[in-house]
Amino acid sequence: MPIFRRKRPVEFETLEEAVAYYRALGFFAGSTLDDAALAAEIKGEHDEEWEGEIELAPGEKELDLFLMLADPDRMVDVDMEGQFFFEGEGFIELLQDLARISRGKLAVTDVREEWPDEEHVRVHFTLNGERHVLEPEINDDWLDPEFMSAFEDLAGGAASFHALDNGQAFWIVELTDDEFDQLQRERRLKFAY
């Protein structure tokens, strides 16, 4: 018999229970809907986009991903393909999104992109009152994943971003250490970072 027994993951019998769980983690703070109405809205959005039922089992990214994405103030969907960034102001949008989901911990202003060519970019921005420049690499058509690490380093630990991924896109959420640990332990989520 093992000395340490791993706790069973948190399971949900209904989508409403799942909404209540995430609400206790601070998600949906801006929603005026009760748990039942919010669950119905999320199910409607799911049914429009996907076939089949929402899987409630722990470790199934789909449910947790849909719940986190249902709160645009907590999670952002990032296409890591470089083409997204070439076609417009992708870094400007990404930094503004990161500030939005930081729950007030980060203020990003005066963002500007400078593209000398398709393989090089300078991203100028002010973060919490200090001016910075990052020069992420564009590998073929993919955004350098080190961009997020460099940005978090500049933030000095003020916000902690974590990602779920499918190999093509990242879904980035800002979590405290306790929230991150709880989701890994209780929901068995495997974050990319």
C-alpha cells in the first residue's frame, strides 16, 4: 500500500457544476448570469462550433478550455503562426490581450511594431511605465515562443501566464501559483508552460 495516495481529480456531473468551480477560481467575475444561465450560454457556444457533447471528465482539455475561453478577461487565443503577425498588428494585439487578462497587474501602452523585413521585427512598448523593445525571431512562419518568456521576464513576476496548446495555437491564461497548482492537481490539466 503506497504511503502517499494521489487525490482523485475533481469531477463534474453537470456543466453548471463546472461553471461554479471556475467561478470560484475568479473566472466570470464580470458576468451577471447565474451559474445555470452561464452554463447554458457556454453550451450554446460549444454546440455552434463543435459536434458532440462537452466531455466533463478531468484531464479533458476541451471542457476546461471552453470554460476559460468563455471569459475573455481571463484567457486569450493566440495563433502562433507568423503569418498572423505579418498581416497586421499581431504583437500589438497580443500585448494588449496579455494586459487585459492580467487582472490589472500589467499596463501595456504605446505598442509599436517595426518590421525591417519579414524575418525581423522590433516590438516597442511601455510596460508598467517603463519603455522596452523586444526582437522576437520569426522561424519560417512561426512566432518565436521565447517572446512570451522575455515578456514575462520584463514583467518581473507581476503576472504569471500559462498555456494550453494543440500544436498550432496557444490559449494563454493568467493564473496565480495557487490557481495553477489547483488546476493541475484537481483537473489534471497539462499546461505547455
